[in-house]
Amino acid sequence: MIKINFAEKLDQAEDITEIFSIVKDVVRKITGRERSGLMLGLAELGGQPGFFVGAFYPVGSNMIIMNKTPMRAVGALKPNLFKSYCFHILLHEYLHTLGILNERENRIATVVIAERAFGPYHPVALISKDFNRVFPEVMLSTMNWRPVQESPIEIVEGFDKDSTSYIG
């Protein structure tokens, strides 16, 4: 277990940029690896039966795209788990940006890092171990929902604060 109280930091996070900052801190402390210069895009990607996309990382890019559909479902159905949900999704995608592209290896790394940072019973660890068990209604609420038209990607300003440089 890491000595920093990441659970407390996550509880205090006010937005997705602060959650991502904690993700980066956790990964840096546990693995010694980091990457900067990332962007976050939000888009309506919908869902399909037996298939769930919380986010994706276009390999070779500097962009993580999060699906607004399940974000909205978690916010409405289990708002107390919204920060943990976002942390889990961002951790998984951030590990992709660090080169863990194999989905099985990434899922294992996500669980190991979540448990080391938060302990085995924190919502982030439980989500990482069995997403469907924590959020069965999210899976159901996003099934067969597709945007009517192509959804533009909203860029989250100031997402990767560590990579911001200022010229004075």
C-alpha cells in the first residue's frame, strides 16, 4: 500500500482534470512511468449489447476519448461512484498511452495499480476487478443506444496540467 492517501485526494478532486492528475501521480509513484502532453476528448459513442466502450486511445496519438454516454449513466444512477468510475477509465487509457496496448495485460495492470493505490475494497479497485458487477445498470442503459448523428468531440481544456508551459 502506498503511503499517500489517494482515496482522500480523489474525494477532494473537483473535476476530471484533477482526477487525471491523481491518475498520473498514482502511476508515477507505483510504476515510475509517466507521459505528458495528453488531451481528453468527450464524445457520445453509445453502446452495444455485450460490448462496452468507456473510452479509447487512438494508438500513436496524444488523445484519450471518453464516452459521454456511460459517464452520464453513472452520474445519474450512481453519482457517489462517478469519480471512481472516471479514475478507473482514465487509469486504463493512460496505461495504454504508456505502451500497455494488450487489453488483457492492461486490465491486469489496472487492477494491480488500483489495489496498490486504494486497497482492495475501494470502489476504484472493485470497478477495476469487475466493472459489470459494480455497474450492471450502466451496461444495460447504454445497450443499443447510438447517437442520431456523428457526435463532435469536445476537448477538455487544461486536461494535462503537468504539460502546460507558460511564457512570461
